[in-house]
Amino acid sequence: MNRLFLALAVIGTTVAGLAGMSVPRAAADGTDLPKALQGLKIGGVSYMAYMAGKANDETMNQFDLKRGYLDVQKTITPYLTGRYTTDLTRLSSGDFEIRMKYLYGKFTFNAGSFLTQPNVEFGQGHAPYHDFWEAINGYRVQGTMFLERNGVMSSADVGVVFGSNLGGEMDADYKKNVNGHYAGKYGSIQAGIYNGGGYHAKEMNENKVPEARLTVRPLPMQAPGLQITAFGVAGKGNVARTPGEPLPDFRVLNLMVSYESPRVTLTGEGYAGTGNQGGSWVDGSGNSRNQNGYSFFGKVKFDPEKPWGVMARYDHFDSDIHVDTNDELDRVIGGVSYSMSSGAMWLVDVERVMHSTDGTPDDTTAELALQIKY
């Protein structure tokens, strides 16, 4: 019995001692972590959905994994960061494929007061327009943005791109409650040179494609959420070169006006272009076809402190305005969202696509989609 009491006393003393010990905590800058973990950031974005309706003249009634991104970033030096992002997508066969979305080194520089946080991505990085647009839209879980949705181009490519905010940054309240991405006080800029195949096609020719975006915030004090954006591409379609024949043109001019506040986001954009990134929009002689279109988007949070929101979008796209065919497309989307946190959201939406081409049936689909971001 005495031995039992002695053992309990020893155990109790040990537990009390352990309870009183201070557990080492990681420093705010992570410098007491193992070197391999210092500056390491791992995240992901997933889109899952249940979808029902009719698309491409086929009835839909299925659960689906719409997209899955795994993102790894590592600070190598104070001026160099590496990024590795995979993209899980479903093929037309129904199987899944893992693609490389981003794989680049990002160099960040010190500059004067006008160029704020200038940087260069070298490798497979962002196209200048899509990431900027997605940060304003906030509903990528529903589907891709206007240019990508209508087959003009993809959102990443292999090359080199320069980017910078302009004239300092918006204040902390704006970045927290409205939008912290590309939050230059007077706007932002990105310009790059790419292979031209996008992130899921190899380069088929030696042509390099320049792309550029300029965003101006004209009234940063009076109307901080107002931005005017111009985006352009001037290159050739990504097809194999045939000796003696020119490559198809690929040109884009896209203008957007956007307004953001804690309660309301409104955008309107207009597009005029020739050909597409894949080089497939050509006539019988191999000349690129012309297109135009426009899109309007809006989202409302009636109370910024509450999780509910509504969104609506309308696209119009004419894929060949110089050929005597009626091949226009109109897309209408409306939905209601419920945010469980800054990275988790439910969305219920309905999408209707109306085709003007004779014999092409309209599509109507509804979905319950879940976004998980961490």
C-alpha cells in the first residue's frame, strides 16, 4: 500500500511539473521551425457539386468534383518565392487528370513610391487578366470567367510576367472588407510574354504571345471601389506551322468597368477579338474569325455581417460576326450563396445557355456547389 501511495505521489508530482512547463511556441516569423518548414505555405481550393438539368442535349443528374487545386509556396529568400500548384480536373471521358496550373519562381523587388511591390513570375504563371477578374467576382466555384468560359483563352501559360500595384496600396480596411487582391491605390499592371498554348497544351509553334493588363483606380478617395481595366493580346494561335502558310491571328481587346464595396459588386465588360488561343477559330482558308461579346455581373450582400449573398451574371458572345451564320450565345446565371467562413461557401445557382444556331438546343442546369478553401 505504501508503495502504491509512493507511486501515485511520483506520478502526481511529474504531471504537475509537466503542467507547469512552458511549451515552446513558434516565433511569429517561423524562425524556430525546422529550416525546411520556414517560409512554407500549403493551401488548397476544392469545388464539389450536385448538378441536374440538361446540357449538350443530355440529361444531367449527378454529383461531381468540379475542380481541386493543391498549392505549395515556399519563401526561398526575401526576394524569391517558389510556387507549385496542381489542378485536378475531369476529362470528357469521365476520368480525372492532374495538371500543372502554376510552377514558377516569383521575384519581388523594392522600387519607388509609384511602383508598389513590383514582381516577376518566371515559369508557368498567371495570365494578366483572369486572376484579377476572379478576385473581383468571387464565384469561381460556379464556373470560369467570361473569356475562358467562351473558349477564347486559358488562365495560365508558360513565360515571364511582370506585375505591380500603382501608387501605394489601399488602406487596411478596404483590403479586409472589400478586396485585398491587386489593391493598388491608383490601380495595378501586369504584362507578360508567353508560349501561347495555355497551361494544358504544349506549344505547337515558335510564336511568343504578349499579353498585358492595365487597371486604373481613378478616384481612390471619393470612389475607392471604382476601377477601369484594359486587357489585350496580340499573337498567333497555337497550331503547328505549315511551311509557306501564315499562322492564324490571335488578338484580344477587352475593357471592363468594375465597382466594389462591402455590400455590392458590379462589373461590365466588352470584348472584341480575332481567333482564339488554340488557333481553331478559322474559316476554310485558315483565316481567323472575328468575335465580339459582353458580360455583366453583380453580387449583393444585404448585410456584410451576415453570410447570405446573391449573384447574377449575363454573357453574350458572338463567335463569328463576319460570316453569314447565326451563331450567337447568351448565358444567364443566378444564385444564392451562404458563406460559412472566408474560405467555405455553399452556392445554389441556375444557369441557362441559349443558342441561336439552328438545331442547337438550349441548356438549363441547376447545381448545389460547395467551395472549400484553406
